[in-house]
Amino acid sequence: MSAADDVRARVQARVALCTRRFDALFAEYFDTLDEVLDIPSFGRFTPECLTLLRELSMRGGKRMRVVVLHEAARLVTDGAVAGLDRAALSVELLQTHGLIHDDLIDDSATRRGGPSTYYAYRDRFPGHPRAALGLTVLAGDLALALSLRALLDAEAEPGVRQAMVEVQTRAAADTFMGQIIDLERDFAAVPPDLDVLHQVADYKSARYSLLAPMQLGLLAAGEQLKPYEGELRRYARLVGICGQMRDDYLDLFGDGEVMGKPTGTDLRDGKHSYAVAALLAVVGGRERAAVESALGDAACTAETVAVVRAIAEERGVAERLRADMRRYAREAAQVAAGWRSRWRGEAVTFFEVLPGWSVERAR
């Protein structure tokens, strides 16, 4: 085994251990949630909502936000850090909120190998679409409230606890604005340029998936954020761009069986993703007509998606996206490498390796 492979193996072992530990913590959290909430005695809707939150939260997911949180704390110390468990719960509950509302916005039937919360409610109330819609929104809202409540209950100094709540509240607000500009992007008369796509990736994903967990981990470990704000944001933005590019790449060029969902979703939904925007920038004539005909066609067949994919591959879009992802990943790794003089090397290694993982993943 090479030195690089040994490093990656040790990092992966830490990731696996952190994931297993958190899954047990998350299950315990839901088991004891009735001790936290003053649940109304009337009716079945509230218990059903909590059951749906638990099912979605516990059903898969890579837990990389939790890993990022813990590794950020390990930048400062390898000892026990008060408040990390509650911060981890907060991070994943905010993710649950995001998934519920994402699936509602996108009218997605499945999530993590099971029904989305929206479709679960649609099945429960087939003759009451407004009730299904309203209950889905409320389920997502409850997950957000629980996310912030988890931090308020953290075993940390009051000043640290307040700073953590501020970080997570800001991350939630940034994510909501990211969703808004994501929708606006697809109304543009022309495909968006890279700056727009990067802003969407930053606001919609990077700030809550990477920046906030890093900030929470550092705060819990007693580190001050202000001196490092710029480089943390730059790192998170670069990795977020890599991750969103990979998502968009896989949606057109990935293996549906490996991903557990069909390809071509962005095409059918009319989304100007990185892959779609890159393709529209290089095609013309009949090829462009074929792409534009598929874009926004909810009934677009797998065969049509395959035709668009073939055009994209022929025009070098897949290769270009892979090259861009690798370039942004290298830039992010270089930012992390600059932390070695300040923070613990073993944890810095994780942040050097992480961008490459976001590029290499198959789903």
C-alpha cells in the first residue's frame, strides 16, 4: 500500500467510525424526542409527522456533514469536545428539512431509496392535496425548529452556544436564498454563466453542508472564527462547486442503477445545471434543437436522455466537466494544505482529501 493509500484508508476508517456512532446517536434522539417536545395529546397527525421525520433522517445518507463537523473540531484537539453531539444532530436535522422541501419543490417521489415525505403524505391523503402539501411544509419547518433547538440544548458555554446558533441560523437563511436563486436561474432567457452557477452552488449547498459544519466544529473546540473566515469560506465554496458539478455530471452521465435513481432529471425539470449549461454553450443546429426539446419535458424518455448524453459526450462536455471538477478540487486541497502550520496535521489531511472524494463519488 502506498503512503497516499494508507492516508486515505486511515481517513476512511475515521469516517466509518464517526458515521456508525452518529447513526446510533440519531436513533436515540428520535427515541427520546417526546421528552424534548410538548407533543399535543390530540390526534395522530403530529406522531405521524415525527415518524416521517425519523424515517427520512435515518434512511441512508453519507453523514459527511457530521464527519466534517467532527474533523473540524479535530483540527484543534483530539480530545472530547462538549457540544459536538448536539451540533451533529442540528446539522442533520437541517439536512432533513432541506430534503423535505427540495422534494416538494421538485415534485420528487423518492428519496434515499424510499418515498419522499411529500409523496408519503400524498399517499395518506389522496383526496386532499392541500392537506398533503401543507403537512409536508410543516414537517420541514418542524425539522428546522428541531435543528436550532438541538443547539440551544448543547452542553457548551453560553457564548459558544449562542455563536453556534448564529452560524446555523445564517446557514439556513443562506440555503433558502440559494433555493430561490436556483429557481430563478431556470427562468433566464439564456443559459447562466459560471458565476451564476457558482453562486447557486455556494448558497444552496456549500454554506450549510460545509462551511457551517466546519464553523460549528471549530467553535465547539474553542477556536475563534473571525481570523480564518475568508479561507474557510473559500474552501467551502470550492468543495461545494465540486460537489454540485459532480451531482449535475452524474445526473446526465451517471449510472442510474448505481445511483438508485434515473438519470436525466435535470433535463426533465428544465434545470440549467452545470452539465446542461455547458452543453447548450457548445451545440447548435439540430443538436441544440434536440437538447432544447428535451429540456423541461417531463415526459422525456430514457432513450431521449441517452441521445442528449451522446451529444454531450461527442462535444466533450463530460471530459470538460471532469477536468473542471479536478481543478477546483486541487484548489480546495491547496487551501486546506495552508492550515498545516496552524492546526493538527491529521485532521488537515482529511480536508485535503475531501475535495477529491467529492469528485470521485459514483452517486
